[in-house]
Amino acid sequence: MTQVTTSIPPPAVGTPVVEMRGISISFPGVKALADVDFRLLPGEVHALMGENGAGKSTLIKALTGVYTIDEGTVTVAGTDHRFTSPADSQAAGISTVYQEVNLCTNLTVAENMLLGREPHRFGRIDVKAMNRRARSVLDRLGLSIDPGSSLGEHSIAIQQLVAIGRALDIDARVLILDEPTSSLDADEVAKLFAVMSDLRDQGVAILFVSHFLDQVFEISDRMTVLRNGKLVGEYLTRDTTQLTLVEAMIGRELETLDRLEHQAPTAAPDEARVPLLQVLGLSRKGSLQAVDLEIYDGEVIGVAGLLGSGRTELARLLFGADTADAGTIDVRGSRRRFRTPRSAIGAKIAFSSENRRAEGVVEDLTIADNMLLTLQAARGWLRPVPQRTRDRLVEEYIKALDIRPPDPAALMRNLSGGNQQKVLLARWLITQPELLILDEPTRGIDIGAKTQIQQLVAKLADEGMSVVFISTELEEVLRLSDRVVVMRDRAKIADRFNDESVTVAGILATIAAGGAELKEEDSDA
Amino acid sequence: MTTSTSVTVSPTFLDRVRGYSPPRRYLPVAATVALLIGMFGAGSLRYQGFADPQVVLNLFVDNAFLLVLGVGMTFVILTGGIDLSVGSVVALSTMIAASTLQAGWPAIATIIAVLVSGTLLGTLMGLVIHYFEVQPFIASLAVMFLARGLCYLISVESIPIREAGFTAFAQGSVPLPGGYHVTPSVVVAVVVFAIGAWVLHMTRFGRTVYAVGGSESSAHLMGLRVALVKVGVYTISGLCSALAGLLFAAYTLSGYSLHAVGMELDAIAAVVIGGTLLTGGRGLLLGTMFGVLLLGTIQTFISFDGTLSSWWTKISIGTLLLIFVVIQRLLTRRQN
């Protein structure tokens, strides 16, 4: 590496504090990591990059002793280690904040931060000293919460900060932050970054994982990119552009993203045609105010709106997951009443829930079983899908959606979020629906899989399928949809064709304007 | 409505308001205490002599062994586990005590033998549960059958205890100011309770018990010693069962295979009525004490009445249990 003098402190090129060599880890049916090298220098923020399923979390858990490595060596500060538990790696000075908040909500904030190394006096925990110590760490993070309060009382964002506080309290040589910012707002991220810079200046090596590229470029000095469990390379952040990074992550050129962006919306539907779905005054007390909606064949309806604006409620009513109090649904001109998802599936409507983990994935079944669930349910249990059809369908969709690993027998729980989402999509596509309702299909998945899903939606629509696409990311909604429906306060406030005049700023303004007149109701809700 | 507006205005203010409100974790215990006081009020209005402090003390005298069992059971349930073996281990302990005393062992040797065997059974159960990932229900069910079977191996008959030390302990009386008295068993039980409360609420081991009950995987990732705690709580429960067995042997001055049938369920009921969540992570040892006292009060109520059949004890315990489980469910649901 050439030394360049810039405002960013140059990473000290010295002895790495952590050196992992030739790391391999396998799970049944999945080779999670294959011969990966990784090094972490003191006094740097090192971003570990890769798509979902690239092996980032696995590499971290190998370093922290959660997983035992099959092959390879781990050296921390010059000594070889073979960690068999998180306690081992903590003892070696590695402190970790995991992706999901891994704390105990039934304990107090201070206990969560200090348990395992709490101050003692006369053989008992010194609660006062513990709360004091927790207080000082919380102050560093700019959090003014009572250390003696129960953790469960606080929001996920605060819990995440408490988890970071736990990691900070250890005088760690190595600090690992796996997606620490996913539930934080901009201010909290800024505070976290300030603390990270401080620690870096004190010589702490920080390993940082984030899906937000801007954040990675803002804070990191160096990055390592993984793809499919293999090492792609190590890069200096200041010598890298976002484009080259993303290309390294997904292993192909990014032109597809642009092509989709410029894809012209399909022609406006002919007024004379019967809509696939005509919804009039559909409502449910406390969850959705009367909504009218028309969906034509081959149309992509983007639903924009903030969390809790009624997007999901609309989808659930269309699918019969909740029952409407009032309103009608006509499918191809004939009146239908959906009391259960089963009747909606019968009308060739499919719904992929935003809550992938709880309402979609069956973790203990294989990819093939997960894909075939709905088809089998639609056929009834007495008419099993013939083995040959099953094999053909599963193979076809694994290939079409580029599901990794391409092994029908791999367990769903071992798949990354993006690949799980693809399996769920395949589950519905197999039933050949006419209307596909996707609720946040790209949330929490990496850019590669995201692009693939967006392309798939565009392709399906070209083939004549209607899609209701719900997403928090307005750019994505605009890129894909023919028509944009804007929701706010559990009501539809706008419905317009997605032409050049519709912009992200315009939609935000619409949402905001809807807010001005509904402000009174807001505090009542 | 006004509070929900201030939520959006200043979250820190809300946190401060929350900090001053009584912690929710005391609510179930408070409910138990309120019920206990209510029952005593009703009892003293209805029956003469019900409100006598000695009646309260007798609750401890008659339920000393149950309190000791409850202490161990609270540890186990707080980790999210369950120990069905305690009743059988009590019976086995009375049998070991009675038979070794009959064989002429000195009392101290008997006591050590009983405590060691109970502790070993508990440790064994904990090891199986933790390292082989066996459901606590199944593992402790196995030990329950094992211990009960071992009783019959020792003797099918009831064995009387005539050893001088045990009889002295059984008939002993500890005077309290005001002319009241309790038995030495009560002193033992209270000491066990105090040690248990100290460990649970003041030490790292105790806090780790709560952490494991809250989320075992989180506790593991936090680097806490989950294995030690999980095996530890069953060891403690085994030790408590053996000790409760000794107290029961002294209380009945006999060892018998059919002693303490179903007592594990009384212990679980006491813990749950005391406000500890069966899913683990929430509850106080103090609650268990009130749970035991409440069960005792129901029995006292029925014996004072004289006309009610003893089945009413079971009916009231069943009803109470149901009510408490529902209340707990509502409390935790609101928290989510």
C-alpha cells in the first residue's frame, strides 16, 4: 500500500491485531466460508462488505467463537487462538455488537451493559457503582436514559445503542459492529460515528458491517469484500469508488440497474378494458379508511407511504388475511368476498408478507419444500404434486431467480435474507398468480438481490402479471411502477400515473401535505 | 391522550416519568400479597382466632419444606426450565435418612449422605439438560421416576425415625417474643430463603440466571457462563429437595416411598402464584414465599371451617393458579 497524505488518518500499516488465514466453515448443505483471509489493523475502521449470504456474519461469528472453524487459523495480537465460545474471544479483547440486538430485555440497562464484569463489593454486585459506570458510558453515546430501567421499556434503537454501550465498556482491542446502524436515525448514527472515530484514534481496531454504502465510505479506512463465501479483495476506502465496490460485491457490471431505471412504463391502460381487480370503498375499522383501487393486467402499482400508513393493511385486506368491514372487490368483473387467504389464492392472488421471518419462511424445511408449500396447499392435501413436477419446478425457479446455494435440499435457515426472499417469491410464482402483492420484498437485502428482484418484477409485468409493489424506498417504487398510490394515515391520498412529473420529492411533498390537514387526528391515533 | 402527545415531544421526559413509576416486575408479587391480606381479613372476620399471629407462624411451621423446595424451583423456573423430580427426591431423601438412621449411622453422616445424593441427582439432571439439550420436562420426569423407584428399592414399608437428634429437632421449639414460637425447621427454611434471595438478587450467578431466562442465546453471546448457570440451578434444586426431604423426615419422623406424592406440583404452583413467569426471566424469590404462604392459608381456611372437604384446597389452588397465569399473560402482553 502506498502512503498518501490526506485528511483521513492513514491506517497504520503495522502488525495486524487480528489475522485470520484460510478460514473455512461449512453448514449442512452450505459452504459458508471457503479459504478466507482477513486482517484487521489497530487504529482503523475496517468495513466488511458483501451481499447477504456472502459470509460476513459467518466470518464475524468465526472470529467471536460462536461458530467453530473447520479450517484455518486465527491470530489475535500475535498469539494463536482457537475460540470455542464468545467468552473466549471477549477474554482476548474482542468485543462484539451483533446484527440482531442480543440483550436480555428482562434485565436493566446497566445489567445488560455490564453483566459478566459488573463491579463487586463484599461479594455482591455493587448496583450503585454499576449504574454509575453505565451512566458514564451512556453519556458518551449521548443517551439520557435511566441505567436502572428495564431494557424492554426502550425502543429497538435505544436497545441497539445499549448493546454498543456494552461493547464500549470493555477496553477492547477489537470492536466488531455488525449492522449497528440499521435501526438508528441520522443523529444517532452521527453520535456513533463520533465515538467510533474516538476509539480509532485511541488505537482500537473496528470491524464495521453496514448495508449503507454512504456510511461505509464516510467512516471506514479500509474494506474487505466477500462474495459467495470467498474473499474478493481488500481495498483502501479512499482509493475506491462506490461503483467499483458494488461491482466487487455482486461480481458483475451495474448496467442492469440503470437499464431498469430507464425502462419506460407500459402504456396507460385502455379505459374500455375490465380491470383485473376493482376495489371500491374497501375499509376496516382502525386499520384502513375506504380505498378505491383499479388494477389492470400487466400493471405494476407502487404503493408509497411511511411505515404505518396503511400499506400493509391494504395488502392484507386485498389478500383476505384480514376481513374488510365494508367495500367490494371485483375480480375480472365478478364480485368476490375474501374472508381467508385461501379464497384469495383461489382468485389467483398472491401475497408475500413484509414479515419474512414470521409469516413466510419455514426455517426447518428445505428450499424445495418451502417453494412448494402454497402449490400443494392450493391443490389440496389429497393430490400430491408428482415428484417429477416438483423437481422440475424447483430446479427451474432456483435457476431463474439465481438462488444460492442452488441446492433444493439446503435448509431454509441457512440461507441469507435475500435468498430466502427469492424462495418466497418462487413459492408464489409457482402458483402462477395473476396478481402478486409484494410487501417490502427488498427490505434488509443487499443490492445484488434487490436488483434481481426488481428486474423480476419488471419481467413478470411485461409477461402480463399485475403486481402491487409496496416499499419504503421511494426510488424503488418510482423505478418500477406504472402507477403510484400514496398512503397516509391509513388512507389513500393520491393515485397517479408514474410519468416524468412524478418525483421522490413530489411524493414526499404529497405525504407531507396530507399530514398538515390530518395533524389533529394524528395525536388521537 | 396528553401523555401520548408528550411522547413525541420529549422522549427523555417520558423516560424520567417511567423511572419514577413503580417497576412493573413488582406487580405480580403485589397481587399475591394483596390476595393474602384479603384472605386473612376474610378469615379473621369469619372465624375466631384466625388472625392470631401464631396462625401465621404455623403457616411457616407446616410449610417449611415447601418453602425450601420453592427456593430451588424458583431458580430453575427463572431460567425457563422446570424440575418435576423434587417430590420424588423428597421421598427418596426421607427413605435414605430413615434407613441409614435405622442402620445406626450418626445423624450428621445421614444428613451429609442425603444432601450429597440429592445434589448429585440434580447435577446429573442439569448436565443432561444442558449438554444433551434434553427438554427439562423430560429429563426431570425421568429423574422423578428414577428417584421414586429407588425409594421402593430401599423399602416398600414406612420406616420410623427414632434417632434422638432428629426427634429433638422435630419436637424442638424456637421461642419468639410475645409468647409465640416456631420450629427449628422454620429457622432452616428462612435461612435457605435468605441465602437464595441473596444469591439471586445480589450475585453475578443470580443475575445470569435472569439473563438465561430472558434469552439464553443472548446470554451466551454476552459471554456469560450459561453452562455453569444451567447446571447450577438444577444442582441447587437437587440440594433444596434433599434439604426439604430432611425437614419432611423430621416433620413426619418417618421415611416412606409414598411421601410427598405430587409435591413438585405444589412447589411449581407456589412459584407461579408468587409471580414468577414459567417462561423464565421474571420473578422474585419473595414472591415464592408469599406463594407458599397463600397455599398454606387456603389449607388453614379449610381446616378452620371444618365443614368444607379437603378437596376445596385443590379447587381453590386450581382456580388461583389459573387466575394468576392469566394475569401474568396480560401483564407481559402489555409490555410487548
